[in-house]
Amino acid sequence: MPSIDAVALLKEASLRVTRPRVAVLTMVSDNPHADTDTIATAVRRELGSVSTQAVYDVLRALTEAGLVRRIEPAGSPARFETRVGDNHHHLVCRNCGAIADVNCAVGEAPCLHTEDPHGFVLDEAEVTFWGICPDCLSRAE
């Protein structure tokens, strides 16, 4: 059973409800931080033939509608999650690339402030914590 009502979310965002959009949104919800190839593979398993370009197009539409957040940890392909609307950050394992969410310790976006924003109006601060995950640590012992 899907963890979200993808049809309702698409309708609320005034997006046309299509099988690829429902499948992609459900996949991202059920597998936070998945990359496009992983999402496309899962969607194809569910729907059959869906082009990678179609998955990219759906992800773009979902991101623009605010239903999906795109993150890009250094050295990694873009990842997607449905945790939107809060100002959280990410933990990334240097060994296996596992990603976990971490709440912002300071509060509302942008949550961090620079002494001199050079005329920019700041609306977000993205923080990535890097380290070694518990699974990699236990394998190393």
C-alpha cells in the first residue's frame, strides 16, 4: 500500500494525474533519496515501458510544483525526496553514499545567515554533513 495519496497530492498541486506521475511520486515517497535511474527502474517494473526522459520530465514537474525536493550531494547524482516544506539537512556516508535526513538545529529557512550576503536575498541554506554510516563502521571492525 502506498505511503501517500499521490493522486490527491497531484490534484492539490493542479497537476494532471497520469500513471507515470503517480508511480514516480509514490516511488520517491517510499524510497527517499533515490536517484533518477533507481526511480526509473522501479517505475518501469510497475508500469512497463517508460522512458528515462519521461521520468526526468515528471521529476522536474514534481519539483517545480513543490511535491518533491531535489538534492545533489557532492560527487553524487541528483537525489529526490518528498520531505518538503521544512528546512532539514542531510547526512551522507563517505563510503557507501547512504543518505539520512537531519533536522535543522537552528530553525526556519534559511536557518543560517552570512555576515555579508553580497546583496543576495537568502531563502535557503543547504548543509550536508559527511561521515561514515553505522553499517560501514560495523563492516570495518
